[in-house]
Amino acid sequence: MRFLLIAILLFALPVQAAEEEVVLGLSQDRVAITADFDGSEILIFGAVKRETPIPVTEPLQVIVTVSGPQQPVLVRRKERKFGIWINVDSVLVDSAPTFYAVATSAPFDQVITDTEDLRYRISIKRAIRSVGAAMHIRGAQDFADAVVRVRESEELYSVRENTVAVDQQTLFRTAIDMPADLTEGDYTARIFLTRNGKVVSHYETNIDVRKVGLERFLYSMSREQPFWYGLMSLAIAIAAGWGASAAFRLLRNN
């Protein structure tokens, strides 16, 4: 298991800074995908810098999101006709994160209002952008919902309520598990501080997720030199078959 620590660093801010503010720093900003990579756990912890005493009206809440690269997704709808299942409609969802996790310090609907969620695109449904579908396609929103449903079943999308611990309205911490089949690219980590459901401060940074070593070589070769990649794959398959056959004959003769 590989661990990625995200530390919240506090340092001097301008005089006009907000009353409550968090600044994000990374002790490690890269995740390397190797042959034995079995996932990663992101540890996120930090503190809140204040210019004034802690407000006593409403408790401070914290939301943490980690988002993978945004990609378009083609979704098809199947229907049973004449005894077989066939594709009847398709919609291109313009942009959906390959991985998306939301961690909150309380139930989601208690930490942020719908208006603020729409503004910052925090919830899973708001993180997916679908401009629209052709006029003849019924239930266009169902296609975006299908993306969410499939990726939730694959544990790529998740909402983790009550998993951010907040101590004395100043210190907070959480951990987010990431799967082994991560997509390469820039991942975005965001932290939101909220009171009365409204965002009072937020910050974000990137995490670089890349294949390294043999995985990087094979991945690059398959896309940049597909002909030679195919020949190499064929040669390896032939060699493996011959080796297995030779070993079987040797065992049978003995």
C-alpha cells in the first residue's frame, strides 16, 4: 500500500485575509503506478487560520473532494426488441471525472446548501457536466445518472459522510482510499470550510498520477508505436506458449 500525505501548512497571510482560511500544501504531490501498485490512501489533515475568535453561532464544517481527470463518456441505452437487446439511444456526457470522492464532517445536506453546491460543483451529480442531448432522446438525465450508478458500483465514485473529524473547530483530518486501477493524469484535491451551509473558504491543489518503469514504457509504446507493440506482444505470446509446451514435455518424459 502506498501512502500520500496531504499536509495543510499555515503561514502569514495578508491583512485583508478572510476571517477563516485554510492553505493547502503537499508533502508529496505524485503517485507512481507500478506493477505491484494496489491502490493508495490519501491522508488529509490541516488547521484553520483565523483573524478573529471562533464564531459561536454555527459549528464549522469541512468538505474534502478528490477528483480524477475529466473525460467525455459515451452512454448507450439498450432495449429488448424482437427477443434481443439492442442499442436504441446514445448520449455523449461531455465531462465526467474518472474518480470522484467527497468526504464531509456531517451529513452532506447539512454542510452545504444546494445553491453553494451548484456554485462550486461539489456533489457527484454536479461534478458531471452534460450539456444536453438530441431532442428526440427521452430521459436525457438518465444517461448521466447511469454514469454515476456504474462508477459507484466500481467504487470510483463515493460520498463519505461523517468521515472528516473536526477538533475544536480548528483541526481536521480524513483519509480517502483510491483504487488500484487509477487513470493517469492530474487529480484535484479541494478543501471547503462552511458555516450555515455557505462556503467561507476553499483551496485546491493537484496530485500527479503517472505510470512509471515498465508500465510507462508499455503504455507509451502501445499508443505511439502500435505496430511494434503488436509484434512484441505476439512474440511474447509465442515464446510463452513454446516455453509452456517445452516444460510440459520435460515433465512428461521424467
